[in-house]
Amino acid sequence: MTSYSKEVIADLVAGTLPWPQTRRIMSAYKDDDRFFKYVAVLQERVGWKDPILLPVGDHLFICQSGDERVTKCECGHSFGDYRRNWKLKAAIIVRDSEETLREIYPNSDLPDPDWMEIREFICPQCGTLHEVEAAAPGYPIVHDFEPDLEGFYRDWLGKPLEPLNKGD
Amino acid sequence: MDQITTNPIVIGIDAGGTMTDTILVDQDGHFKIGKSATTPKNEAEGFLASAEDAADAWGISLQDLFSGVNVVLYSGTGMLNTLLSRTGRKLGLITTKGLEDMILMGRGLQAWADYSYADRLHAVTHHHPDPLVPRRRTHGVTERIDQFGDVVLPLYEQEVHAAAKKLIADKVEAICIMTVFSHVNPAHEKRIAEICREEVAAAGADILVYTSHEVRPVIREQSRLNSVLIEAYATSRGRKQLKGIEDVSKKYGFKYGVQTLLSFGGLTSINHPRLHETMISGPIGGILGAAYVGKLIGNDSLICSDMGGTSFDMGVITRGQTRIENEPLMDRFKLNVPTLHLDTIGAGAGMILKVDPLTRKVSLGPESAGSDPGPICFAKGGTEPTIADCDAILGRLNPHYFLGGKVVLQVEKARKVFEEKCARLLGVGVEEAAEGMIDMLEADANNALRRVISGQGIHPSEFTLLSYGGSGPLHLAGCSRGIGFKDIITFQFAAAFSAFGCTTADFMRRHSVSTQIDIGAGASDDELQAFGAKVTGVWNDLTKAAVDEMVADGHALDKIKTVPFLMMRYTGQLEDVEVMAPLSALRSADDMRKVIAEFEAVYAKVNHRVSRYGEAGFSITELGLIATADKVKPVLLKRALGKSDPAAAHKGVREAYIGGRWHKANLYEMNLLQPGHEVIGPAIIEHPATTLVVHPQDRVHVDEWTLLHYTHA
């Protein structure tokens, strides 16, 4: 029932919508067609044509690339099949010493590097910082999220995805 | 009321967010009302249009109207709009070092006040109002005065010079000064102001300087800060709007100065030195009017309820006592202005109705369609169904008599949209859905009234409900059903009741200062006498200040009456009650005891007599003084009761949907109802500016003052 123009959604995504209007949208019932407008806005922002299926970060998307569904950076760099942890293909900076932690916390207390390290995941092509995680040293790289794309499109959006031609 | 021969002597005008209401009163208390849309950009236009509407009703020209009246009183929205649109002066702030971020942090509740319950719970929607001074134009200076008024750290004057120079270079239009505990000892604020004025003069600039202790010398620095900032920020435009009103009044022959209403219920000239005290004045008129009507009908426990397009305001007078709210909110800023207490919920005829397609949950508002675009039936571009549309669909509003026929309601259009957006989703008929929506609104208001009454600790059967506002009578039946009021009253002039209330006010000043006087439960005579002397000293200073201001406004000294008051509590409590002092000077221990006894009497009235607790001792947190001068007031005309058959006012029959089915409802013209008349529902009593719906078997009778009493079957 509720619906906003694509321009309004574009401003909302860009964070340029005036606050009172943003709050009205937040307080109202969710607009039915938000997801597709949102994706359309993002699609115009990226420089490539592969259809976006699901945004997974500010600059990171799952998209349909030929017969594959891959995790892709805004710059076009592909991290491979979306069901695999994209972080494993990223460039990683690990801050596990007082010296390296001090670089990002110049004026405040530091976590104890014996108990916690900070890992930054960066696109090897454009250098965008996609994700940061804090974990105990030795803990495997966290796989944040493996979406049930088919289920989401079929049950929640009411618009089932085209089945992939090839099996996995 | 039809054979008026005299001309009006008082014009009362109340500009609300949507409509500007006018009431004209003559020396015998006859009155007529007028209405027009509010024009926020230039309020004088709406003022004049509304006055003209009323003058037409009276049958005189604007020239005759303005040249004949003694008092023009206007309560407007100029300052509030300046604040809401953030178009006030460019400010700088000098404060105690260490408190510079106070302006950004504000009070926590300022981030969510006025929000719906759902939004309060969702912190993601919380948002502080934009500060009136940016952080970069806030300068801290080293100084400290403690709560006893002693200087702990001296003022570092070189820092003040530097801050003032910086603000002058930043081209501010006003400098505000607020230091902690300046209400106890303003020495540092005064010295900072001196230095600022020196620097301003040296730079040859034109910059105003405001200090918090002059604006409001009371405790709690966040509210004191907001008060001084808003005064500095919004008064110039607010005063300009008021000046515009005065100019057009004079153009049409008005001989005196225009008056405006103070938030604590008095009148003052538009040159009032603390204009922010007039910001919350609109709804206050209703409480004043209620107190006036209460005297007439001989009941001093009243609930007044004002339903307009957006909100439902409730004021309480408990056994003659009105509650004073000391820190009201204004555009989500906590202010330090004594205000007649009002409870408000979002409930009005303009509320937008929504049905969640997924859960079929119905919600009312909190958004209102306002007057522009307004409800769908206004056909001014509104696309969302509102309560007013439901009223139109159900035949409760007359499509050809809204605002006296100035707006023709497009019922079919409203019906179509309502069916599509609400009824169909709910899977019920249009009428059933529309009545359900109205029931929800009335249930909200009904619950709010019950809550307000139970907060008083007094049985509802002691209270008389006064219902007014443009949509008050329309939803009166549902709002009041089942509560068991002693009496329920509405008015022929319901739509302009707040404006009417304004005209019952006197000229007034209210000065006060925070104090810290703790009187032990077992204080000796000597101690009591010393406390009394201290109180009297403060009162004398305040009397002089208030009387000087009123004399400067042109009031004769011998016409000014002064009443001192105290804000008192049992020591250790968190809330004060306002006590009118029985004496103007306390010379002995017995005098002091009389004041304490008065406090206990008031406390027992407002709360309950068993809740008194003198063993804790007494604290005086604020001393103040109210100075008043009389003004001509409207008098409601008392007439003998006639016969009960209202045939003279009958004007037809209309189909109206009430209680699940269509009825043939009798239509009456409200202005033609005479004392003694009795109307039995189903009926609809119409007035150009309001509509009273009488449910089946309910009764309305008109008393000798021409007040309409509603009785549930």
C-alpha cells in the first residue's frame, strides 16, 4: 500500500533525505515495493550490468553473473560463488600488536592483542574496506551470512528466481 | 442574541496551527465568532480575514469594529514557527567551562518527546532537535559559583574577552550567557555581559546580549539555557508578527496597543520583555474559559477537553486549583516557563488512518492531514483517509454546511478512497469500517480522560466535562461515555472557546526566583520569623520589578493588584505545589505558620488529605509574585428557560449512521437553540464551525446561560 518514488529511495540510500522525511518512512509500515526499488537504485550506482540479487554490504553485492551467482565488489571485482565465504578471497590486514592497533586508536585505550585481534577485509582491486571483524587470535575467519536466496525470493518477495541451468 | 445594538469592545483572536478563531464581545457580554485559515508567513492576513468574518457576523465593518474596541488580544504562532523553521537569529553562547557540550547533549527526553509510543520504543528514530547554537559558536570560560552562591573559582576575564571577540568576528546577532548557579548569584553572568557589551561597543557592532538570570532566574540549567536561547533566537520575528497585527489594527482605527496571552494565563502587551513566555498560549485560553464557566455553573472541578484536527488537549481544574507545569516542552526543548498544565494525546479529526495490508492492524495517525491538503473530502489534494472523511461518509458532517458552506465536502470521493484503502483490506462494509475508526479515536480520548481523572485522586462524578474545539462536540458522545461525569457541557461557540477564554484573562505579570529555604518540622519561633523575613524580602524585590513593568505598559498604579506565591513541597519530595500566599508580608512566626497551613491545605486539595506529611519539614523552592490589572470580560447572558420543544431550531432530517445502522436524524441549527430546549437523539446539531452529534436516546438540553448539556441515555 505504502510506496515511495524511486528518487526518494535513492536519497534514502544515499543518506541525503531530510531527517523528518526519513523518520516518517521509518515510522510508517514498510513500503511493499521497497526491495526492488532499492536494488534498482543500487544497480544504477554500479558500473557493471550483472543484475544485483541482494546487497550484502555498503559496496558488496550478490549478483547474477552469467550462470553463476557471485559476491561482487562495487568496482566489479568478483569474490566467487556467493555460498563461499568471500572474505577468504579478500586482502586482509590483521592488527594483532599494540603498534598496529595504535594506528587506528591513537588517543584511547587498546584491546589486549593477546585476547583479541582486528581483521580488515579489503577488495584486492579497488582497496575498499568491506568488513571488519574482531575475534580471538586463532579463531577462524567468520562466515557472516549465507543467504537462502531462493527462499527469500520465493517466500518473501513472491517472485521466484530463475533456476540456474547448471547444477552446482 | 439576535438583536444586538451595541458594538464589540473586545476582540479575542487565537491563531492555531490550522485555523485562526476570532471572538467579538460587547459590554453586555454578547459575542460572535469568526474563523479563517492561519497564514503563518504573515499572520496579519489570517488575523484580518478572521476578524472580518466575525465582523460580518456582527454586521459591522472592520473600520467600525477596530475603532470601537478597547482591547485587541492576539495569541499567535510567530515565535513557534520561527523556532520550528529554524529561521531565528544567529546566536553565540558563553557558558561555564566544561559545559560547552550541554547544548549538544540536551536532555535525553528531548530526543523522543512528542513521539508515538511505538517510536519511543524504537531508538533508531530518536533524534535530538537541531541545536539553536552550533558547538563552534559555544565558548566555555573558567568560573564557578556553587549552589550556595559562593565564588569557588573567580571569573577569568581574559577568556571572556577572547570569546566575545571570536563571536563578534563570527558575526553573531546575539550573545547568550548562561553559567551554572547564576540563579543564586548572577555576579559572573553580569560581569560577562559587561565585558561582551564593551567588546561589542569597541568593535562598533550591533549585537544583543542576553543573560539567563534576567530571562529566568530559576534552577535547572538545561531549561534555563533553552529559555534564554529561545528568547534570543525567536523573539525578533515573533515580535515583528505581533507588530504586524498591531499595525493592521491601527490602520482600521484601533487606538491602543495589542495584547497577547502568557502561558500562565494572563495578558501582556506585545512589548513584553520575555516574549518566550507567550509561546505556549493557544490552548491556555481553554483553561481560562473553563474556569470562567465553572464559576457560572457553580462547579470548581472541571475537565476541559479540546479536540481539533491534530490533538486532544485536556486541562484539569481540581476544586478551583489549576496545575502549573514549570518545565514544559516547546518543539522538544525543555523550557523554564510556568505554564498551565495540559495533557495532550494525538487524536483529532484530521488523523490519517492506515491499515497494514499484512497484519490488518489499524492505526490512527499520529500524522494529521492538517488544513493543507486536509482530508480527502475537502478535495484540496488530500489522498489519505482521515477521521473527518469517516464523519462525512457516515452523514455526521453536513457536506453543504462545513464552515458555513465555504467548503463543500466531496463525500463520494472520500467514500471511494476509504473503501479502497481501509474497508476492503479489513473485509468489512464501508460504514462499519468508518464507524470502527471513529470508535477507536473516541476510545483513545475516553481512555486519556479516565487516566487524567484518576491522576487527580477524585471521583469522576465530581467533575464537569467541558468539550470544545472544532471537532470536540462531533466526538463528544464517544469520548465521554461511561465515565460518569457530573455534567457534560458544550457551547454554541465551541470552535472559538479558546479565543473566548483568552478574553476572560486579566493583564498579568508573573515574576519568580528559585530559592532554597528548608524549614524543619520543629522549627522554633525565632527560626520561623527569620524565614518569614527572608521570604518577605524576596517578595518586595519581585513586587517592585513586576509593578514597574506594568506601569511602563501604561497601567495606573492604583489598578494593579499583587499576590505573592510560593512553590512548596515537603522536604525531600520531587514536585512542588503552587501556594497563593495568604499574606503579602510575613512579620512573625505565626504569619509563617499561616503560610505553611495554606500549603498543607492546597496539598490536601490537589492530592489527598491523608497524604500530608509535615514531619518531613517544608521546602520553599521558588518565590514569586503575580501582578494583575482588570479588563472588561464577556458576560454570558442569563435568560429565562422557555418551552422544551426545539421546533424553532429544527431544519430538516438527514440519514446518519450511528451505532451500526442508519437513522433518520433530526437536524437543528445550534445558534437557534433557546434556553429550555431539549433535543433527543438521534439528532445532529449544526453550527457553521462545529457539529454536535447526539446519539440515539441521548439528550441535550439548553440551560439559562445557553450552554448545551449532554446526557447519556
